[in-house]
Amino acid sequence: MSTANRYQHIKSTKPILGKTRKLKDLMMKSDNRICADCGAPDPKWASANIGVFLCLKCGDVHRALGPDISKVLSVTLDDWSDSDIDSMVEVGGNSYANSIYEAFLPKDHPKPKPDSAMEYRTKFIRAKYETQDFLKPSLRISSKSSFKSTTSVKSVGSSFSTTSRKDAVEDTREFVGQLNITVVKGTNMAVRDMLTSDPYVILSLGEQKAQTTVKKSDLNPVWNEVLKLSVPRNYGPLKLQVYDHDMFSADDIMGEAEIDLQPMITAAMAFGDTSRLGDMQIGRWFMTKDNALMKDSTVNVVAGKVKQEVHLKLQNVESGEIELELEWVSL
């Protein structure tokens, strides 16, 4: 299919109020309050088919690429069609899109800054979206529906267009993969007893739960325990909770966090069989103000397996960090 036919221009019709609300809610997320390409604050433009919010300068470059690559709309002045809003919401905004388009961004290839020259800004944007230099060739996106993820439930059925579906049965099966999650250790955990705590971790995915052992009187517990959870076709975040075990009363909460599985599963589904691949990075979950990450979390192929190290700051608690290692196993 030619590049010109990859994205079809859809005549704009005013969306219903509920969908307009979804777009406004998406704009309010912290990572969407800066330009996806240069980091300028308060972006007023968006690429509806790519799913990113843009400043005026970067929006001008996107517009020059043509609507077959980037369909640029004003978030305040233009009428948005239902399909345009759906595209933005399904991608999830700047962090989700950048986890794909910048997965292989070299360290010596910095992103533009708000005051960068137009020449460098244009060169970067064309490399990112037009030639897709920062994606592995096998992941290069061929249509606007090539990867989609909602802010609540992710659907594996909407993964990269380069991932073929084996048959109709596979598309409707209950589970599409398995996560082997190594709960490595905790650091500086909160005190819930007199001077210490007896922590344990519970992981939840949908209706499934798995639990580590209890570590007695330990604020820096080391578990190195592997918990296994099946991944349903429609999946939400992996939820983590830490509790202090009490013998004679209800266990006390010691913090919680959520792990976004979309970057790992999207990359894993796109690559398919990784057993013969060399070690490489294939995706990234970006640290933002809206998540519990201590630093960006990369998705890598290691010894033929898709793995991801996650370092989390526990939420709704005075202190505590947790380190996990995730491994994806396709079914």
C-alpha cells in the first residue's frame, strides 16, 4: 500500500459531547500538557492519526508532512470528528506514542527543545514520523490503526499491523500470553509495627492475584520470587500492593502502584518469535508525573526473551520502592 493511501482523510463532523469530554480529559494528563516532539508547554495542536499533542512550531512541521502522514488539528478551533477523537483516545497520548516512535532513539540524537531552530526541528520530526528512523524496520507503522491503546483497557487485537493473526480462534481466546514477574526487592519500606514491618506483595491482573512470602521484620526485603499471571486479550494495568502482615489484626497497607503493560505487550506482539534475535531494545515505558516509575523502563530482548525491568516508587505511603523484572511468554 502506498504511503498516500495509508491514512484516509475523514470529513470532520462535530462529535458528541461525551467524546469531546474524553479528548479534554486526555489533554489534561501531564505528559500531554507538553509538546510530544520538543517539550514546549501548553500545546494547542494535535496529530489526530498519530495521537500526539503538539506546539505551534512542531504542528507546522507536521502539517508540511501532509495529512497522509500527520493530520493536524487545532484542539480549540477545529471541529473534531468522532473518528479523530477515537484515534487520539485509543493511542493514549504522547507517552504511548513516543514509546513506539522513539523506542530506538539514540542517546546521541537529542530531541528538539522549544527554542530549537526550525531546521533541526524539521529534520527530527521527519526522521521520527516520515522515515521512522527510531523504530526497528519490522515495526514500521503502515496505518493509523497500527497500534492502539486506551487509557483504561488495552486490546491485543489492535496491535501493530505487521503482526499477522493466525486464525479467528486465536483472536477470541481468553488469554494471549503469560507474565513471569520476579519481585526482586523493596527499599526503605514504611514502618507499620513498632519499629519495623513484615511486608509482602500482592500482584493483581483482572481477577487474578498472586502473592509473595512474608518477610519478617525487614524494611529492605529481598524476595527474588517469581509470580505468574495470565494476560487476557483485553487487559488493564498490573496492580501492585504491599502489605504488613499482622497476626491479630487486619494487615496494614504499605503502598501501591500500577504497571502499564502496553509498551511491553505491544512490542512483544509486534516482534513475534524473539528466540533467534540478538539482544536489543524494542520498547520503552516513559516516566511521567502520572505514573509510579522512578526512571524510564525499557523493554528488551535478552537471550531471546522479552524482558522489562521496572523500578517503582510506592504511592499513597510515606516511603518505599519496589523493583520488578517482567518476562513475556507468548501462548
